[in-house]
Amino acid sequence: MKKTVCLIALSFAGLSFGSFDLMYLPDVTYNKINRYDPVNRVYLGSFASPSAQYIAAHVNSPYITASETNRTTIHDAVSGDYVNGTVLTTDYGSMNAGGDVLGAVNSTLRVFSTPSGGVFQAGSSGFSTNIRGTAFVGSNYAALATDASGNIAINVVSPSFALLSSTVIVNVVATAGGLGALSGLAATTSTGGITNLWFTYRSNANVATLQRVTLTGTAVSGSIGLSMTGFSTASLTSSYAVMAGHGSAVYVVGPDATTLTTTRSQKFGAFGTVNALISDGTTNAFSVPTTGGWSGANVIAPEPSSLLGLGLAALLLRRRRRQVD
């Protein structure tokens, strides 16, 4: 019954509220993936996954991937059913419109296809340290890491893994927690064609900070930070999930500052030289990881006609709860 309700929820999503954002978030237990609509704050159930730590998805792909050390599983994006598995390490993966996943194995970038899981590209990121985030930037690849000196840096490489640019974004003296508190990487493109890369880190005062990095071509042309509130900073090894949303906005998701089992979701937008908070909400329906690195994925539903009625899904869930009560 639970799976049926979730399938109805996803099949009917969009009619009541128009196009929407749908998050796939690892559970605090790392053994299941939670579905969540952050705009309407509707929990859409979960499905089991043995490797639910780093999630990758794209609206144009019928699959999502879930990874942890030495294992990646591929799932049907709607039903959550297991499709395929691989022994690849693909920490902090990102997916493009073709369903290809850009992942990391230590300092090496790997690109593999879904649903086969076969690697067809692998090469250097330009870093000698472990990669923390990846993103497709046009036909090129971006990687986020702390470099050998401890600075937070972004490298952009070509499809043949030639280093196109390497830029220190945050100097080591301005950070706390190092790699442990560094998030994955999210990419957005504005209507004017401007590409922004987003990540979070902890400042030297242990303040949760959202950083926006603007690319002109393959070179970094600007970087702006914003201090965030509401998220837990209790552990220096805890990071947050950063995901692209509608209209060039991004979401940051993490444990709440007051109650770790509460999940907080904040939406931010790029407004010229300002990163602005658009919305802030919490849910107690599930809990996200509170220590260590992890990442989620957000699917941007393209049109209301492609999916139908989150309102009906919420109604069914409410009715079911009443019947149980």
C-alpha cells in the first residue's frame, strides 16, 4: 500500500502546484532514500538502497544512482526498484541530461552510464587530493576539493581531462573543518547563460557558509559567500547537501541546529552580487545524515503536464493516516 501511494504521488505530481522540485535525500541510516517536495513540504515516502550516501539524478533520466565506498546502485527514479549495481566508487556524483554520471574516486574523475554502470571515461581532475564535488559544465567537468595546501579550490577539465582552469576559492586560513565540512557541488545556469557553481563550507568561526562561484567560459570570474543560520554546526565533520532548483536557485539541506533529527531545507537565489535566502522550512518526516560527507539530488520537473497532482498524493496520505488512527 505504501509503495502504491508513493507511485500515485509521483505520477500525479504537478497539476495542483505546477512544476515542482523533487528531492532524493539519503536517510540518516544510509540504507534508504527519502523523497521530498521542499516547496510544498510534502514527504513522498522512501525506498531501500544499500548504498544511500551520495545521490545523483536528472529530470531527463529515468534512473537515479546511490553510492558509497566501493559500491553504486542504480534505481528506477519512480518506483525506486533496483536496476543494476557496480563496484565503482562514485562519491559526490552528478548526472547530466543523457543519464551519464560524473563521479570521483579519490582524485580521479570517472564518467559512467546508466543503467549499465559501465565506465567510459576516467582521468585526472588536476587535484592530488580527494575530490569532494563534481558538476557537468557544458561539455566540461568541474571538480571541488581542498588542495594540497588546504585551500578550497575548483578545477575545470575538458572531456579528455586536460586542465582548463584551477582557482583557489577560499583560503585555508578562512576555513574550519577542512574536507569534513565541505559539501558537494551544484551547478546552475541563469536565463542569461551565466553558470554558477555552489557549495557550502564552514568558516574559521564555524559559521555555515554558502559560496557561489561564477564561471565565464571555463574560468572563475567571481565568488560570493553568504553566512547561513538554522543548520547544525555541532560536528566539524558534518556537511550539507547542495542541489540546483528552479530558476537558477539552489537548495541547502541539513540537520537542524536545535534538533538533529529535524531536517532543514533552505532555498537561495543569485541576485547580482548577493546570495539571498528565498525560503526556509523544516520537516520531521525523516532525518538526514548528521556526520560525515553525503549528498542529495533534486529533480526539476519540467512541465505540469508531464506529471499530475501532488495535492492528490497529500490527500491520499492524510486519508491513510486517518484510517490508521
